[in-house]
Amino acid sequence: MKKLKTKEAKSTQEKTSIAESGSPYDILGCGPRLKRLTTWEPERWEKAKNPLAAGLPALSKEAMRFHTWQDRGVPSVAHAYYFAKDFARGNLSWGNFLVLAGPTGVGKTHLTLAIAWEWFDDDFSVVFTRVDDLLDDLRRGYDDNTYHQKLERIRRCSLLVLDDLGAEHAKEWAGEKIDRIVDWRYVDRLPLVVTTNARSEDLAPRVASRLKDRRCSIVAQIDADDYRTAATNAGPDRRQKRVA
Ligand SMILES: Nc1ncnc2c1ncn2[C@@H]1O[C@H](COP(=O)(O)OP(=O)(O)OP(=O)(O)O)[C@@H](O)[C@H]1O
Ligand SMILES: [Mg+2]
């Protein structure tokens, strides 16, 4: 009985209230109308606050950030850092696509994770994923009926990061999915960050063309030694341990 009363009271209140409870537009007294015009969905953003759901590895929260980045005195590395930093701040005046290309171990994933964490911390919906993992996940979606939901999330998230493009086997199905996703982000001018080891001529032509579009994309070609194995990056502790 008590429950029923509360329910009734609530529904009467809902009918008469001008502003939607919990909406940031309450103070304007026009919440419900604005809500329909915006994407204000508290439940959705709460879910997006989970770093695992965003695909952000827990360890990278401390390790792969701008403040842990070392200037290596290599111009192409410095350029990539500069564009990444700008992107992380939300300055998309250069373009809404950022492509970090280069050989292994030059810090492409490090920079993209640093960008993704900044956007995540600013409460944007972020999806960070390796391309082959994404394709596996979409395939699984056929079995548990979540395929369309997964694809929609990739299509509409505020920031999409595709790590290691070109590492996947360019089978017909995979190629078509990547083409579609990149094209959606391209047409809607939505933020997309891509890393790749592949040369642009090795990527699918339609995907490469969009990623290289000078009107909306910055391509930072990094040319440096592998940070993982470069002798200059072995700290004194590490070297001593090796000698001992
Ligand atoms: N300039 C840098 N400052 C600090 N750490 C760096 C720098 N460059 C690379 N690293 C570190 O080196 C390791 C390799 O970097 P990362 O994984 O980003 O390379 P990558 O370019 O994505 O390589 P791959 O193509 O193999 O995926 C990471 O632990 C990263 O934090
Ligand atoms: Mg990488």
C-alpha cells in the first residue's frame, strides 16, 4: 500500500514537474524538452565511466600517459606527441582523424592511450580497441545477438581508437566492417584515432583514402628506433641488473 502511494505520488509529480529530475537543465525549467534534443542519458554515461568497458587497460592508467612520455629528441616523435596532446585537449581544428603510423615500439599505442584516458577522464564515451579484438568481438555478437548494439556503440561513441589497423587479416568480412566503421566516423566527422604499422599502400584503398584526407585527418608518421630495445632507454637500475 505504502509502495503504491509513493508510486502514485511520483507519477503526479512527474506530470506536473516542468524540469526533469537529475537533468542538468533543471535550473532552466525546460529539462524535458532539451533532453529530447540532446543525448543526456545518465545511465549511459555511468556505464561509460567504467574503464574496462571503454577498453582501457587498468595498468595503462598510470603508465601510458603524457606525463610518462619521454622526449627522445627525434622530430617525428615530437610531432606525434604534439598532435596527440592537441587531440587529447579536444582541439580538433586540425581534423577529427589522427593517424599514428610507424614501426613497432615507437610509442603509437602509448600516445593513443594517453589521449583516450584524457577523454575518458573528461566524461566522454570512449572505445579503445585493437582492430583484431574488435572484429572478434563483433563476430561473437552474432552468437549472443549483441552485434548491432556493439556496432552502434562503435559508430556513436565520442572517441573511437582503433589500435593496430592492418594487423588483422584483410578477409572480405573484416575489410567490409573496417570500411564501414571508418566511413561512418568520416561522414559524421567524429573523432577517430588510428595506429598502424602498415604502409598506406598496404591498407584497403578506401580506408587509406579517408584516413589521409587532408581536410579532416592528420597523419603523424613516426620514424624512430624501437623504444623497447633502444639502449638509451635502459635506466641505470635495469642495466645494473643485467650486468649482475
Ligand atoms: N617516447 C616514449 N616515452 C616513454 N615511453 C615510451 C616512449 N615510446 C615508447 N614508449 C614505451 O615503449 C613501449 C612500447 O610502446 P608502444 O606499445 O606504444 O609502441 P607501438 O608503437 O604501439 O608498437 P607496436 O607497433 O608494436 O604496437 C611502451 O611500454 C611505451 O610506454
Ligand atoms: Mg601498439
